[in-house]
Amino acid sequence: MGSAAVLLAGAPTAGVPAFAVAITLVAAVLHAVWNAVAHGIPDRLVGFALIGVAYTVIAGAGALVLGLPPAAAWPAIVASAGLHAVYTLLLWTSYELGDFSQVYPVARGSAPLIVVVIETALGRDLPALQLLGIGVISLGLISLALDGGRPSRASLPALGAALATGVAIAGYTVVDASAVATTPVAVYAVWMFLLQGPLMPAIALARRGRALAAQVRPVALAGLGGGVVSLVAYGLVLVAQTSGATAAIAALRESSIVIGALIGSLFLGERFGRSRVIAAAVVAVGIVLVDL
């Protein structure tokens, strides 16, 4: 779950245990890393398929150990799995079209902004600090959209896909935030990942057929590793949230936006790295204001 869940949960927090801070920051790094891996594999369909295989195998093993969820949890699990599947397709499309240091912050940063819009549409009053956060997030996203201060038509498809990814993130966050209050977190997570995990492997197999096996071999370790890192990052955040410091943890979690921009600039050799890092940092500050 991301910071958007806090807007729906509205849980106040006091101090944050040191262990929660530590594992949340680790989770933020891991989340940016697995996304960089997914973007960095040249054949991204194969990369996302391998991540899906990791989801399916690990979540399948977890489901065998943990058993079935409560019957009342199935609608939320199915809805979340469906939204995660849409998110995966949109994220794949985003990474096919655009630079990681631009697409990743827009996708992650737009989600809490979208949830705030939903809150406003539902007639809920927002404190001044949240309204300020919305403005800061918007400023950062506009800066990213301008591609380092230069409007670029070529970047519009990637930005559109990234914004749609943010909508999907907001959607599954809303579902997850309400579901985990009544369902054991581990059971909910393994069944959600098990249902959505096979999607990308199935698409890759349908498109590539017998050629897929040879295409997988050179990047198998990176792709499967990316899937494992993704699951670990998700699990660490869930563990951190057991501390009760939901809002503070969600704000720390969004440091992944800045980390993602840094990875794109330092390791992927993408253009306008410095300006994107600054814009991503502005988005992260806005999210912290919204969470506070």
C-alpha cells in the first residue's frame, strides 16, 4: 500500500519506531530498484513476464502454507488483483515509451494526488496542509511533464501512460486500505499476487511462443530477481505498518520517487537527470505534506 491509503484511513500517528523507519527506507530503495530492473531489461515484455513468474511461484507457495482467505475477503482480493493487473500493463507500456527517471516519479507521485481528488469529489473537507501538499505535488509533476523545462510532444504518450498507471495505483490502494483492516495481511497479499502474477507470463507466451525460452535465458536472473525484490519491498511496508505509524511510514515510503530519479540519472544515463531528481524531490515533499 502507498501513501494514498492514509487519506482514506486517516490514522493519526505519534512516534515512529526505529525498526519501522529502517525497513520502510529499505523498502523504498527496493521498490525503486525492481522498477529500474524492469525498465533496464531491453526486452521489457520478457522482463515483466519473469517478474510475474516470481510472483506466481512465491505467492503460490505462500498460499499453500497459509490456506484460503475468509470468504468475505474474496471480492477485495479479486478487485485488487484486477487493478494490479491493469497497473502492470500500464507500467509496462510506460517503460516501453519513456525514460525511467521521468515515468516512475509521475506514476508514483500522481497516485496520492488522484486519491485526494477522489476525496474532494466525495465532499470531504481537506486541511490546509493537504491542500498545500496537492499544490506542491502538482508543481513537481508539471516539472517532470515538461521534461527538464522543455515541453516535448514525444514524451506525451509516456506521460499519459504514467498518469494512467497512477490511477491504477490509486485504485488498488483504495481497495487494499479497506481490505487489510478485516483480512490477515499475509493471506490477502499472497492470494492477490497469485491471481495477478500469471498475466504477463501468459501474454509473453502468447506473443513469443516457442521463441520465448531462448529470449528468457539471458535475463532470467535479473527478471526473477526483480520479482523477488518487488515482493520483499511490498512485505516490508506491510510489516512496518504494524507499528501503527501509518502516515509517517507512507511518507517515508515515497522516498522511492527520489531514489528512482537518481537511479535513472546515475545508472541508466538518462537526459535531464538533475532537473528530474529535483522535480521528483518536490513531488516527494508534497506527498509528505499530504500525509501529515
